[in-house]
Amino acid sequence: MSFKQVILVRMDLKMPKGKLAVQVAHASVEAVIGSSKEKVHEWYQEGMKKVTLKVADLKELQKFQREAQAQGLKTAIITDGAHTFFDKPTVTCAAIGPDTEEKIDRVTASLKML
């Protein structure tokens, strides 16, 4: 069984590369912290595959996050604290997994890679 994690990134925010990278890292770590030790171990043993995917906006991000939760997948939503780039707290991205590729792909297969 292959494991992976996906991070959904809002394209409407037009974050600079550095800001985007940090938000993706926050999402990945947050989801891993809340995941089962067994899934994290399997994912780690396979090289910790991560894929960043594009979502149009907050509405689409929330839609995919709800679908993932309904499938029993661990998710994490990241809200930036508005200390640097944004003027107010802003939801930037969401992580799904780590979990099996098959299970995650049932939710995110229609999305394009970043």
C-alpha cells in the first residue's frame, strides 16, 4: 500500500513563493501531528510523499476538506496570523493525510498539481 499527503493551496491569494512554502509546511506538520502513529510510520518508511494541489479559493478548499473528512481522512486547515503578508487572518491551505494514495485520490484526483 502506498501512502501520501496532499496539501491544497488557494490560488486566489497569489502568495509569494516563500510565504506559500511556509504555509504548506505548516499544513503538513499540523496534519501529521494529528495523524495515527501507524499511518505516519508507514508514510515515513515510504519517503513521506507530499503533493501540492491547486484550489481556486476558500470555498473550494473547504469543499475538499469536508469531502476528505467525510471519507475519514485526517485534515488540517491553516490560517495565517497576518504578521507579515496578509492584512488579516487568512485561511491559506489545507493538508489531507498522510493516508493511502487510493483513499486520498478518491477525494482529490480532479485537482491539478501546483
